[in-house]
Amino acid sequence: MLPIVKATNLTKSYAKGIRALDNISISVDPGEVLVVMGPSGSGKSTLIRTFNGLETFDSGQLNVLGIPLGSNHNEERKIRRIRKRVGMVFQQFNLFPHLSILENITLAPIKVQKKKRDEAEHEALVLLTQMGIESHAQKYPSQLSGGEQQRVAIARALALKPELLLFDEPTSALDPERVNEVLDAMRRLAEQGMSMVVVTHEVNFAKEVGDKVLFMDSGKVIETSTPDIFFLDAKHQRSRKFLNQIKKK
Amino acid sequence: MILKKIKQRAFSNILDSITTLIIISFIIISLTTILKWIFFSANWSVVKINLPLFFFGSFPKDQLWRPGLWMSLIAILSFATLLAPRWKWVPKFLPILWISFAPLGIFLLGGGLGLSPVESRNWGGLTLTILLTSFSAILSLPLGIVLALGRQSELPVIRKASSLYIDTMRSVPLIAVLFFGQLLIPLFLPIGLEINRVYRAIIAFTLFVSAYLAEDIRGGLQSVPKTQREAGEVLGLHPLQITCLIILPQALRVALPSLTNQAVGLLQNTSLMAILGLVELLGIGRSILANPEFIGRYIEVYVWLAALYWVVCTLMALIARHLEKQMALEKRG
Ligand SMILES: Nc1ncnc2c1ncn2[C@@H]1O[C@H](COP(=O)(O)OP(=O)(O)O)[C@@H](O)[C@H]1O
Ligand SMILES: [Mg+2]
């Protein structure tokens, strides 16, 4: 089967000299959950943001859902085609504060997929029920807790029926007691066979749900292992050091 | 209970007591003077006799129902807006009604489509003031939005042109723009096509006010975090959809208080047209005072004008504050 994401020798630098991505090659198969870990500034966000065209890259090849993306910058249409099939969830939720929860979720189905409002709202309510927050449908984002907002953000991403979901530290901005409600929702998605790339430092989630762990440092892939190997017997000194650090916290 | 509070707040020590007494006696003295003047000294006949002039200018007598109808509709619309939250079905129609009432005014005043035409020099009074204000406001809002977006454009040509326009307009006094509007706009038009002074004034006001609106809206745009655009992009929305559906609604909410200020300022500035020969509210006052019959009655006329301006401006401010509250409610619930 064709991989959902295939990156080959991706390289990108923001300022001259510092490489945010340094010769990165990985692939994500359908139904797979790839967990991306690494210290702050190692290029995790930059990497997953290239997958839906939020970041460009300087050289290498990238193929998302069979659509090849080059390092040139004029591919708006291709990128929008990819974005309609790839959902993304941000650290800071990024809900639209002026729209109700229901409107947040139905916006893209109505405006991008040209669905009828009734149909879009019905589907949105189903998603909200899955996320356990259907009672908040008519509220506004500022009335919800962080954990609830993040679940709305997941529902919003799911509304376009994506084939791949990208998560950039989805629980880092949450109160500790709110983390699990979001991780549980993600766990259920993984069980349903959703392909996901998740940047996270939640070790338990990575162990239970992850199929592969990608460890990055300074824009480079240090190692790609199964969670069993990575968390018990990491191949690289740097991975072990990093794991010790997050265990201490 | 109340007495105790008053005592605590206003008479807690000797200095406070003296200040309070002085202020109270000052208020009483000025109030009695003013009321005495209003009810005994002032001669309001100049206002009573000219009431139709103040409201409608020298509009033909048999057609007075047209400006009358228009003004009543505005009054109804204003109160409907203020009461809207109690009547759930109203809010849906309000924006459309508000946008259409300025063109409706032009139609009712100017005539056409079965109404007999009335020349613009017969438009006047409060009706003309509100027509100038509402039409200029409704035209300058979209222009201001375009300019504000232009100033943030990625295309240098558009960005520079918008900045140049905004900065130029903001460094010229309004009266100069109005003068040029009256004198120059006819020169730019092809011979034979003539637009009346009211339209020229509306164009000049629009060109001027939109530059200020653009700056207020730009402030609003800057208050919307970049991540909002990203969140829209990720959903596959078109850049134009993101601007219209996500960025602008939030920016306009933030800018609303300053936009209201501009609207109230605009209403007051329409009185400058009195100098340029339009008989809007201030102009009609001046022309009434020029009538030998009413000579010397200028205090009555100006007090009356001030009261009218005050009522209209207060109504505008009330509606604006009401909208702000509604939006804050929407956000918090
Ligand atoms: N917009 C940007 N402009 C310049 N440098 C950036 C930008 N975004 C990220 N970087 C740099 O790129 C590197 C990788 O950043 P990032 O991908 O955000 O790391 P992570 O998500 O792992 O914390 C860091 O050195 C960061 O300073
Ligand atoms: Mg990051």
C-alpha cells in the first residue's frame, strides 16, 4: 500500500546556517500512528507543518496522500487539495472565538465542501457526541475549558473526514487534569484506524497508541523505533538523555 | 441607609462638606438660571414656526410625507435595534434594513419611480444631516475595509498605494477635502454629466472618513492573532474566505468602539457643509437667522440645534453601545 506521507531528504533552514530540518526521511503508512518527540526547537513543528503546506522546504521530496509537493513555492492549489484531506490540531486550539462551537465545526464543510447546513450540523453533532461535548454545541469557545476546546478542535478537524490527522503538542497547553480527556479522544481515533502524526511528550500515550516513535534533535532524525524499543532500550545516547529529562518532570 | 451612604461619601470631613455644598449650590444656581431662561425669557416662536424647516428643509409642502416617512422609519429602526434582544426574530433583518435605509432616503427625497422629482437644493434640515451621515458612513465602511486590507497586502504596489492614500487624507483638513469635492469633482466628470452638491459632499466625506476608518480597522486586524489565519488555511478555506469569515468579523468587533466615534464625528462634521452652502441642520439655522423676522433670536436657535444634535448623537452612541454589549454577550454567553 502507498504510504500516506513519504518524506525524502527534507531540508529547510529559516536563517542561514541553522537547519530546522536536516535531511529528514520518514514515511507514515495508512492507519499508522507516528509519534514525534524531541527537545524544544528540534524542528518537530516545522516537520509536521510541511505535511500540509504550512511550511515550505528548501530541498528534498514530499508526497502526501499521493500528491507530490516540491520545494518551489507556487503550489497553492495542490496544497489546498491536501488540506481538504489532512486535519490539523494545534497546541493553542485556535478555535474561532466569534463563532459558536457548532459554527466552528460546520464552517469548513459548508464553505469548502459545499455541504447543506442541515447536513453539516447533523454531522457536527455526531462528532461532538463522539467527543462527549454535544451539550456545548451552542456555546462559544471562551465558555469552554481547555480540554473541551481541544476536543472541539479535534471535531473541527474531523468534520472534513480527513485521511490523516496532524497533532502539534495537543495537550501541552492544558491543565494536567484535563490532559487525559483529550488523549482518550485521540486513542479512540487511533483504534478506529485513523492515520495520525502526533508531536507529544506524553510517554504513556506514545507507548500505548504509537506504532513508531521518531526522535529528532537539531533538525535531524536521531532514531526511528517502535515504542517498545525506544522507551526501554533506545539506540542512541541522545534519546536516552532526553527520556531521562522528561521522566524527571 | 441611603442617607448614611450620602453622609459617608459627601460629608465625611469638613473639606468634603464644603466642596459638596459649593458644587450643589453651583448646580442649583445654574439649573434655575437655565430653566428660567428656557421657560420665561426665551422666545421659542422662532423654533415653533420653523419646525418643518429644521426637520425637512424647504421640501415641497405637499411632499413632506416623504422625508417624514424616512425619518420615522429611522426612528422605528433605532428603537427596534435597541429592543431587538427581546424580539428574537428581529436581529436577522436589522443589518439588511440598516444598509438599505440610506438608498431608500435618496429615493424618497429625490423621487423617481413614480415619485415626483425634488431637486437637491430643496433637501435640508435634520433630514439632510442624517442623509449625509448615513450615506457617507455606509460607503466609507467598505472603502475603509478595502484600504485597511490593502495596507496589509503582500503586493507592494497595493500596500504603498493604500498607505499613501490613507496618510494623505489624514494630513489634510476635512474642510479642504469638502471644498475640493465641491470644486473639483465636476471637473473630473464628462461634460453634460452633473452630480448635485449633496452627492459631491457625500463623495468628499466618504473619501475622507474612509482613511480614518481604515486606520481603526487596521488596529482591529492587528489584534487578530496570525494563528487564526492558519486555523482557516488548515481547513482548506480560500484566502478570501479566511479574510471575510474569520479575520474581518473579529477585527470589526475590536474596532467597533472607534468606528462609532468616527460615525458620531461624521454627523457633527456634516455641519461644515453649512459653510459650503448646503442647508443641513446648521445651515438651515443660519438661514433662518438671516431672515429679518427672526433677527437676534440666535441663542434660541443654537440651543435648539444643540439639543437636536445631542439627541441624535446620543441615540447613535446608545445603539453602538448596545451592539457592543450584544457582541460581548455572544462571545461569553
Ligand atoms: N518562523 C520562524 N522563523 C525563524 N526561525 C524559526 C521559525 N519557526 C521555527 N524556527 C526555528 O526553527 C527551529 C525549529 O523550530 P520548531 O520546528 O518550532 O521546533 P519544535 O517544534 O521542535 O520546538 C528552531 O530553532 C526555531 O527557532
Ligand atoms: Mg513546536
